[in-house]
Amino acid sequence: MDSHRLTSRELLVIGSMLFGLFFGAGNLIFPVFVGQQAGSHLGWALLGFLVSGVGLPLLGVAAIGITKTDGVYELAGQVNRHYAFWFTLALYICIGPAFALPRLAPISYEIGLAPLASASQDNWGLLGYSLLFFGLAWWFARRPTKIMAYVGKILTPAFLVVLGILLVAVVVHPLGQGGPAAGAYRAQPLLTGFTAGYSTMDALAALAFGIIVVDALKALGVTKPTAIAGSTIKAGALAVVLMAVLYALLAVLGRNSLGVFARASNGGPILAHVAHAYFGDIGSVLLAAIVILACLKTAIGLISAFGDTLHELFPRVSYHALISVAAVASFVFANFGLDAILGVATPVLYFLYPMAITLILLSLLTPWLGRSKWLFNTVTIFTVLPALLDGLNALPAAMHHGLVAQLLGLGRFLPGFAYGLGWLAPATAGLVVGTVLEAISRHQKSAG
């Protein structure tokens, strides 16, 4: 049977689905916070944020397409089988029930519903809301083949409508014109914006969501590997272009809040203040609709991707049992609160992101460099320790003592270490060493 060729409408739905899976509440609050912190240095900061928050996810989707793999396990298998297992497990726990999933409920509750409730209702309110939220996400995720319809045709268009109302107001009637940069954005806005993009977790999610896109394409009759690869890249491009536009507008929203509202500790309060400034109490209702839709559609995708992949790793455990574990664990962790989740997540992301970035880039280079085990293993080995040091450096300052302080002393010899990029130079050295070792190996084989 010939492989089906996607129509423009089908490609648009797939792209809309992928955007909907990517764009959660974190994608709303982090660019807003970057905009307010960067102030007059917004241009460079936004460029850095877009490289990691948009460019890397696109490259991740492209890596799945170009290598014609089904997901992150097969992609990481280019290093070796054991690494593939542990990297895949760590990635899905991170973007699943440990960090990305649990934060969806407190973000959407604190930004969308808490302003509408009294302070005395906060604890019980989050408990009841998170139970309903993860129960609903679990219910949708029970039938993963329907995700394209749920997310691509219903939730994403509804989300874009309500978000568009707010952003049109921001563009047509700006509240302010910004102010000076703060913190690290004063000296290094580009690099600080780049590492700020880690918080979206979208480069990790790109590897995780690849299997959902591939399954959706197969359900539409796209069966040839080349056709699946091309369609995956096209859908990814549609998704990230839309993300880039929204990131830019949200960052402008954050910058323009300077001088009108006080600096905030995250983007949530900024969004709440701006929405209320434009629309009054109606703005609070509008914002609630935005964040709940954003979080719900992402939660559905993450729970489904977690169930799909871990069922492959542990075939004796059913898909429905795994999505139940994801939903229940996320409900429990969500009630520790957003600050606790983000405090633990940041150091883990500073460690895991370099491993994902090097895997993505090496996979994209396979048409030219090949799938050399020497190359993949050497780059990974050279990256893992500096990435661990970057993760330790992202721990709260109160924890920088004892063994941690001694290790951080080593990290300070690495270029870019102060900005979470201490892994970059060692990874590049690993690429050179791996290329040389592969050339020697080939020469020995041909001589033998």
C-alpha cells in the first residue's frame, strides 16, 4: 500500500497538535519573566531564549525525523543500549511525574484561580483543583489515538483565541515602555536568556513527543520512513514558528510591565497584573481560561508520552497502569507547591539539558559524520561531568559548601561555567577526540 501524502489541512492539525503539546503554562510565565528581567536588553535576551526555547525543540523534532527513529530510546541507543535506557528513563521522569507534570496544576491554579479565591481557601483549593485537573488529563490520555483530535482540533484553537485577546491588547495599547535590565541580564543577556529557556523543558519534550507525532502520522496512513521524517519536520516547523511569535509578544508584555508594576519573582504575577490592568475582573477570568487550557493540553500529552515510552521499557506494565502512576504521582507532588518543584527541577535541568543537546546535535549530523559509536560515546563522556557541575552550581547558594564547594571549584576553570554552559567546551573537545578515534579505527580496519 502506498504511503498517504498529508494534505495541508492534515499537516496544520499535526502542527497544531505539536504546538499544543509543547505550549504549557511554563511557556507562558518564563518568557514574561525574561522580558521583565531583561528590560532594555530584551533583544539579546529574547534571542538567547528563542535559541534554546524554540531552536532546540525544532532540532529535537528534526533529529527524530532525520534519523527515522520512533523516539528518544532509539535515538539515545546511538550511544549504547544501557545509556539509552537510563537517559530515556531520566528524561521521562523529569518531564513526567517528577517536574513538568506536577508544576502544571499549581501554575494554573495560582495564576488562574487563586486570585478569584480567598487566602483561606488556597490549600484546600489547590488540593481539589489538582485532583480534578489530573483526573481530567488522565481521562483524555486513556485513548492516545484521540490526542490529535483533542489537542489539535479543540484545545489548541481555544487556547489561541483567549491568549490572542490579551496579546492584541498588549500590542495595541502598551502599558509602559520598559526599564533597565536586572541581575545577570545586565552583563550577559544572550547567555542568560539561553539558559532561561531550559525552564520550558521543550528540548526534552521534543524528544518525548516525537513518538506521538509518528503515531499520529501512521494513523493518517503515512507509512514510508522518508514521508514520516519529512512530515515530522514540517509539523515541527509550524509549531515552533507559532511558539516564537508568542514568546516574543509575551516577552514584550513582561518588559512593558516595568515602571507600571513591581518586579516579580516569576512571570505568573506579572500576567495576573497585566490581565487585570487591561480588563479588570474580566481579565482574571480570561487569564484563568488561558492558563487552564495551556496546562491541560500539555498534561494530556505528557501523561500519554510517559505511558507509551515506559510501556516499551517495561512491557509487563500496561499503558493504563503507567498513566495512572503518572497522574497520581503528579497530583501528590503538585501539592508541595510550585516553589518546591522549581527549586528541585532547576539543577536537574542544568544537568540533563546538555546531555539532550549533544544527543540532538550528533543525531542531526549523522548524514555527514555517520553513527560512529566512538563519536557518540566520547562526546557523551566528555559532557556528563561538566553537566553535573553545572547542575550543582544551580543548587541554592546555601548548599554550596563541603564536597559541593570543592567540585564547584573545579567547574570555575570551565569557560561559561558561571552561566550554566561549562559543558560546552568539553563537549566540543569530545567531538574532536571522537572524530580522531573514529578515523584511527577506520584506518585500522582497512589496513587489517
